[in-house]
Amino acid sequence: MASHIVGYPRMGPKRELKFALESFWDGKSSAEDLQKVAADLRSSIWKQMSDAGIKYIPSNTFSYYDQVLDTTAMLGAVPSRYNWNGGEIGFDTYFSMARGNASVPAMEMTKWFDTNYHFIVPELGPDVQFSYASHKAVTEYKEAKALGVDTVPVFVGPVSYLLLSKPAKGVEKTFDLLSLLDKILPIYKEVIAELKEAGATWIQFDEATLVKDLEGYQLEAFTKAYSELESACSGLNVIVATYFADVPAEAFKTLTSLPGVAGFTFDLIRGEKTLELIKSSFPSGKYLFAGVVDGRNIWANDLAGSLTVLESLEGNVGKDKLVVSTSCSLLHTAVDLINETKLDDEIKSWLAFAAQKVVEVNALAKALAGHKDEAYFSANAAAQASRKSSPRVTNESVQTAAAALRGSDHRRATNVSARLDAQQKKLNLPILPTTTIGSFPQTIELRRVRREYKAKKISEEEYVKAIKEEIYKVVQLQEELDIDVLVHGEPERNDMVEYFGEQLSGFAFTANGWVQSYGSRCVKPPIIYGDVSRPKAMTVFWSSMAQEMTKRPMKGMLTGPVTILNWSFVRNDQPRFETCYQIALAIKDEVEDLEKAGITVIQIDEAALREGLPLRKAEHAFYLDWAVHSFRITNVGVADTTQIHTHMCYSNFNDIIHSIINMDADVITIENSRSDEKLLSVFREGVKYGAGIGPGVYDIHSPRIPSMEEIADRVNKMLAVLETNILWVNPDCGLKTRKYGEVKPALLNMVTAAKKLRADLASAK
């Protein structure tokens, strides 16, 4: 019985790629140094899977930024502003598309389906001249083969690539991206021909968009594409992979009828309904790659349960055609549990990271073939039983309090217009008030202080002194820049979710459970294993300290319940909304304590609310109902004069704008600049928004410093569709990943632009 892995984490167990990328970007190391680190990581990954007994090992899943950008490079679809002149795409062009450069901005970045991973959105139009411009897939296949590992090269499928793209600037928004299919398929054919010549026998196309609600003409594009590729793929076994949700019945029919395809990968963790389609109508003679090991969470597989599912499928597809697989790429989980020293033995026994999931896949394949490792299965069953019965998982009082929430919609008593009036009387802010989103640059010295405090190398008194000094510097800088509503810069926090999870019950933390978010950016998601509550105040000490340093309003900075949920590894033994309500109650306690401490502006970030939106429209309403409700729970008890902000970033918000309004926040700051200001189109189309709003005026994920004129131009576009008295001026997101040499001039230009526009508006009266 065979085994298959959809994809694998690429950062390395100790974030080796992250540090190599950042060293290269900072000019401290060469391209050859970066390539050497990458090659070492790839070879170790391939060897690990080979040693574990995996038959179908992926290649071309390694990336220096993301797999969609890799496909853009392969197709030579470089926007003209990057001045690429053809030939093999090098690091300069590749990273300029991802990060921008001194002259031009980066391409748009957005979330990969409903995950916290991001991708660079291709910009396409009728005039794009496609060409085979990156031979990465073939190079990596040959590299693995030279190491004695025959891999399955993996690609973003041609139809999904186009469906994930957007019309380039200047191209009609109604442009049919699928009309470019005939232009990109010849490139795919060239790559396939080279892979066949190199000795490849299997190839995988990830067509994950098949789990979405697609129209008939979009489904027809899949049939067209694979009919066109059929002859080129002759002699190859083609796998088409889907993941993250159920495949709708019509899409399943289209998918399983594709010509020239030997097998199909399905997510049987998040796609339970797909199981019924497989049992009733899976085509004979085809391979089924059954995704029974969860690629998106860190819980150990219920091996007995998975084996039962696999045995039930044998009768449908045949023993020789059934392959055990992960539900999706393991990119979305941590790398290796062996590196964890902070977790206690009980919780550790409940978990499986990417390396352990590879072992689980192979153990299931062997068991299905009649070679069951009884000791391994027995230990797994004991861990499953331990988790179900552990007293640390359940807190009856928390369950009761969360259950009681369902009788109310938790709205503040006064409407937002009246609240804003009351807040303005108290805050006395100018029109177009300026603020930032929360974090300031995390310097090497600051990280050292936190690291030494955690290692108990410095005392609490020394730690507090160091953090206080950093807060003072950040406050002084903002006052010098003349920013209106200040932040304390979050120097005590490594991560906006981890910081809160460390102080809430029901959470566990890893030492090295890093997961890639985008580029070199890695996060370390907390593990929610039990019922959640707040034992004591979490931020009041630091926020109060910061407020005492200034007469200007100081924002209390919190992470919202939906974002904490969506950016954690969440328990899978109860519905997600129940866990979210528990977190909401904990944040509510913190909000009310901040208010009692004299903090008059409190930001409750819901950066990931849109990210958690289910991929199928039929499931949207239920999710948005409990997600928005959870946010309102956090601040329902505050006074009208307490201003509640929230923040959202890097997603398409236009389709949920009414739910955003329903959150009933006083002010929302929201990503705008990197997505070609498409958020503003909602307001151009007539949506009325009465609360305060700050669409981001510059992209903080790029080192590029915007000019004052550029920012003023952006704000003027906003003023064309939004009332002057509700508009705020702020960056797209927090500043922690930037350097002070970038932050100071960018913020100065932002404040200068706001002041100029205030003067212009005053003189126009």
C-alpha cells in the first residue's frame, strides 16, 4: 500500500530559510549562500520522507516566497514596472515582485484560501507575453534524482492559477482571466516535456479552486485545460489535488472525468461530504489519494478511525489504487515535535507535527497492507483516550458562561454616530486624525531582552526597566512626528496571538512550532487544548504605563477572539464557535479592566476575521454570525466615550462589508494600499459607512518609503468616497517587521500629508 505527501514545510526546523532570506535581503550574504541553505533544506526533507517509506514524495513545493509567485516566474508573467527584459528570472526581479523595491511597489499579497499563509496575486491582462522563464521545477526534480529520490513535481494547476489572479492595472475588471488559458498551456507543456526527458513518471497539479463555488464556464475550463495537456502528459501519471473543503458534486463530476488524469487527491478531514461522493461515484481504474492525515492542525491522527475509513474505501477503488495521503500540504503545520522542550509529556503525546504526520501516513499505509505496527497503534490509542479524559481540558464554569451568551446579540446601547460625538468631545481630535496600527520595529536588542527574560538570565525588574525605556522611545518618536492617537509599540510582545495565549488558560506553547505566513515571516501559533479563561489582567500594566508618558490618547492594544482562534491550532473536539465565545469572554474582561484604568481608546484587532470565512458561500452566514457576535461580546459593556477600534488586513473585504459594519466598532483600520485600493470600490458603489474608517495609506510589508505626495493622493481618493469627519490616516498594518530607518520617514510623510490635506480642506471652506 502506497503513501503520499501533498507538500512539506520549507522554512526548516530552526527557520534556517528565514534567516538566510533576511541575510540576503540585508546584503549580508550572497545569492550562492541563500541557494546553499535552500539546497540543504530540500535534500534533508527528501531524505526524511524517503527514509520514512513515503512512495510519492513531492518536489517543487519548496519556495523562496510562495508557490503562486513561483508559477508567475515560470510563466514569465512579470508586470512591466519591474523592467524585466526576458531570460531566466533571477532573485532581483523575483523579490521585487514580492517585496517591491526603491522605485516601485510590490504586487498585491492576499491570503491563501482560508489559511494564514499568503501568496502574491498575479497581475494579468490580454497583452501579457508569457514565456518559460523559470526552470525551477525541472532543476529541483533533477536535484532530488541525483540524491537517489524520485519525486513527484508539484505545480499550481493552470486553471487555479488563472482563477487566483486579478486583472492588471489598466485592464478592465470584467476581463476574463480564463481567456488566457491558451497562452499559458504551452508553457506548462514545455515544463512537462523537460520533466519527461529528465525521467519523471508522476506529476501533480494542485487545483484547489475546485472546492469553491464555481460557475459552469469555470468548470469547463478544467476540462479544456486537461484535454489540451493530455497528449503532452502521455507517459506520465497525472495527479490532480484538491484540499481545504468538500468538492461540490458538479466539480467532483468534472474533476473525476478529466482526461489523462491517473489519480485524485481529496481532503477527507475538511471534506467529509466528499467521502460520500467517492463511495458513490469514484471512477474505476483511477488512483485515490485519500487525505486522512490532517495537514492543517497539530493533533495526532486517530489512527484506528482513519484505518476504518481507508478500509471502507478499499471496496470502492481497489486495494492497489488506494494511496494514503495528507489532507493538504504540511506547510500549514509546525515542522518537528522532536524540537519541543517546553511541552509537558501529556500534551506532547496528543500532538503530531509535519515529521510525525509523515510517519502516521506511512504507518496507515503499512497497516492497510497487512503490516500493522501494533505498538505504534496502541500508543496512539492511549494518547487519544488520555486527551478525551484529561481534567485539564474541561472547565465547567467556562462552558456555562459561554453557553449563556446565545440569548443576546450583545450590542452597545447607543448607535455609532452618537458614540462618535461623545468620543470627539472627550478626545478633541483634528479631522483626518493620524495613528498607527500597534507594533513598532522589533530591534535585535529588544528581542535579546525578551529572550533573556524568558531564559531567566535577567530579573523581572531589569526586564520591566528595559521595556519601559523602549515604550518611552516609541512614545517620544510619535510625539515628535505629531501623531494624534498613539500606541506603545508592543515591545513586550513577540507575536500578537502568542502574547495573549501565554496568559490565558487552555493554551499551550511550543519552543519551535514555527509556521510560515509569507516570505520570511514565521508565526508560532498557540495550541488551544482546553476551555479558555483569563486568570488575570494581561495588558493593563503596560498600557497604563504608556498613557502616563503622554497627554495624547494611548490605544490599549488587544487581539480579538476570532483572530486568536484563526491564528491558533484549535482543539478539534468541539465546534470552533464555542471556543471563540470562550475567548471573547476573556477579552471582554480585559477591555473592561483597560477602561477602568483610564484607557479611552482600545483597539481589538480582528486581522483574521475574513481569513476564516468558509470557502463555500452556503456556509458564510453561520460563520459571520458567530464571528461578528464574538467581537461585539468583547466591548458591549464599555461607555459611549470609550472608542473601540478594530483592524483587518490582507484579504478581500468587499464581499463581507455588511458584516464588518455589523461589528459596530467605532473605528476600523483596514488594508487598502497593496490591493490597488479595491476596498474603496465598495463605497463608490454606494455602501454607506457611518463609523470611523482608516483605509491604509501605505504598504508596511515592503521596505519602500512612500512620498508625501503619494500618500496625499491616496487620501484624496478616499475623500472622494468617504466623509471627511470619519476618515483616519494610518499605515496598512503594524510596523514590527520594518526598520526604524524605513518607519520614521514613512510616518513623517504620512503626518505631513494629513496636515497638508487639513489645510487644503480648511482653505476650501
